[in-house]
Amino acid sequence: HELGHHVYHHISKQLIIGSVLGFLGFALCHYALTNAITILGYQYIHDIAAFPILCLVLGAFGFIIMPIQNAYSRRLERECDRYAIKKTNNPEAFISTMDKLAEQNLADRNPNRLIEILFYDHPPISKRIEMARKEICVEPEK
């Protein structure tokens, strides 16, 4: 699985996306702070009294993009799961590993869909196992 991240260049892709989102977040903060200091009567953008506005804007931006980033991350993880199963040609070992991982980490195997969308950056264990079971039914490539 982890080798799949290397093969598919996931680290560099996520660094680029993270950098772009970081730039957008700071640009949004600058825009919001510039407007907020005028509306709220602050003299300078770097006024320490405006710090809560900075925190509010960054927090809101993070909350909005988190489900998008997590969805992308879950997609990459599914890709690596498939890679691992294809390379090992052993879905049963993958299923066993996921079961052990869930038990060791006390993972919620089947979380509420909203919780998954908002907070999970990996597919839930139940979905990973379901995907592996489907791979058992697929005839291997020749």
C-alpha cells in the first residue's frame, strides 16, 4: 500500500495541492482582514486586536476545505489499496491486515456518513474490506 503512494506520486501531488490551498487561504485572510479593519474601525491590518478575525477566517476556510481535502485523500488511499491488492494478488491478506489494524486502533469500522465526509482522510475499514472482497471476485489480469 505505502509503495503505491510512491508509485503514484501522491506526496508531491498533496504538497502542490496543500501549497495552493495555503496560498488561497492566506489571500482570503488578507482580503477579509483588509475589509474587516475598515468596517470594525481598526487602523492597521496588523493590529493585534484584529487577531480573532484572522483566526475566524482561517478556521472557516479550513472547515470549508477539509471535506474536499479529505475526499481527495480517501481517493488516493483507495488507489493505493487497489495497488497493494493487485501487486500481492492476495486480497485475503489485505482483509486480515485491515481487521487487525481496526482492532489495534479501536477504529470505528462503519462511521456515520457525515462524519466520514467531514473528518476521515482514509476510507473506513468496512469500505476498504468491501473493496478487497470485490477484488476476490474479479478474475486476475493475465
